[in-house]
Amino acid sequence: MQVSNGVKPTIRVDRETVRAENETNQTWFNGQSGIYTYKHKYYIIGADVFLEYTDLDIAKRDWFGKSESEIWEQVQEEGELINSCSGVEHVVYEDYFLNGLYYRIHHRIYKTVECSTKNPNTLIPVEDIEMIELPGLPASLSFCTFPSEMDERPEFCYEADLCHWFLEEGKFQKTLFSSAEEGVIPEVRYVMEFNKEYFIVTPSEFSVRGRFSSVEAALLVTDYAVIGTEPYEEIDYVSVCLLDRTANDEEVDYIADKGLFDFIETNADYKGSYDYTEGMNETYSYDIFEFFDGYFVLDYKELSVLGKFTSYESAYDGANEEYGEYDADAAPEEYEEDED
């Protein structure tokens, strides 16, 4: 552990208070020290250390001694795989044992890591939890079940249709963003209300987590920051998502978020479309928009935004790489922008 980026807390913050009132159930603890969340700040606490951070990524870098993506790679390469959880068409997270510690690595847009001295799969046996169907869900989603007791063990359900259903039928209560380094769009989560119960919906990983008895109970289990005061924030996406950064075709961002999608569609200039035909029947269309001296690709099915590209041509190529293949002989003609 290197602790070069933290600051000494003020005398008004006590380490035992921070430990006792840790505001997230995320675990970063290696037996000697740990990372705790208290009043939207982060603290590394150990036998000989008590430091405060405003950015979780910086705290993790100090605590791990390397970037989170580097420890992610190390754990996957050197660790012993003990558990894997799969969602819709992809692995959601994996549990590894390495050098006496248990690591959970998340396969999401960003490579995040949790660490503990205890095996997370033995803390509360899943088979001991009574699961129920949610009243009001359509029959096609009846297989998506949640714990009968609220707040006791909020469970994840990784199902794209369920995620989309909650965003359409639920009531927005809070908009949450993860911390992110410069040049990276943060992940988005929403606290949604349905039938006077509360759930955390993460579009980027098609997950729904619940059940919670209140908004406050839901916020206790996430390290995402609350943005603004309105339930579904029309936030300053230019600042929060760094849309005004320099375009770079080598490092483009992807985010599946209805708010950002609507913002780009409403405020950017439409330049053309990339069309991809799968098989003989189904054609998918991805619109390309110009905004803040760059180009973004919108996916209407996933409500996602891909960018920031340096030109219409590189955005077209980016859409092709992300979503499908086109006929190389037809590419120059398809590059012509739609002026309508």
C-alpha cells in the first residue's frame, strides 16, 4: 500500500465513527487496512494510517499500490477461480483466491475489484434466502425473483428486459454517477420506485438490484454519488460526461444511458446513419451526430452513446467495429453524409 495521495482528516472526523457508519456494503479490506465511505468521502483506515480522499479511484490506487485495472488483470491471471456469475450473454463477475485474500472482479465497462479476507460466497448462503416474484411484473419476467425480506440481502438480477421494463414503468427517484478519471464517461445508476419498493437499476450492465424499503436504504449499498436534487436529472452532461474533451479515435467511450442518449439526440446535429443488415431480414440503424467538435454514434435499441470520434468517417468505422460488418466496396458511397 502506498498512501501518497490522501490527506489527514480534520479533527472533526473520527476513525471509529467512519468505521461504524460506513455508508456502503462494498468491501475493500485486506486484514490490515480497509477503504470506508463516510459522508461522500473515502478513508483508508489501518493500524498506522488514517487518510481522507475525495475520489474513490485515487483511494483504491493508493490502497492497492497500483491501478484498479492492473490489480484486475493480476487477479485474473494469477488467482484461483472459485466462482463465476453470468448475466445476459456475458460474465458479470468472478471470484478469485490469491495470496490469502478473496477478490471479486467485475466484468463491466470498467474493471472494478472488491477485496476481502472472507469468501463472499459463504457469508450468507443463497439457498437460505426465500425468493419471491414481484407483483406487477409481466408474465414474461416472472422468472426474475427477489428476496422476500427487504433490505436484508439486496440481490442482483441481470436481465436486459427487466432493466428496460423498470426504466419504462418505474418512477425515477435518484440519478447516480460513478467517479471517473478524466476522459472516461462515468457509469450511471438510478434508484427506481415500483409498488412502493425501491430498486437500483444499472443500464450499462442490465442489472436490477433490490428490494429496498426506502431511497435511503438503497443509497447505503452503492458508492455512486447522487447528482443534483431532481429524481431524473437533466444534468450538465457536457461536464459530467466530459463531452467537451478532445476527440480521440483510439479511446472512445460507451455508455448505455437514456438521459445521455436523449441529450445527444436533442442537442447534437444529425449527420448520417450506419446501417447493418443481419442475415437476410433484420436491418439495424445507428445514427451519427456531431457535437462539440466530435462525432457520436447512437444505438436506438440499447439507448447508448458511442464516441467521441474525430470525424464522420471514423465514427462510421467505429460503428462498424462495434455493431457489425459492412461491404468494403460500398463503404465510400455509404460515407456520404445525409444532408436532410
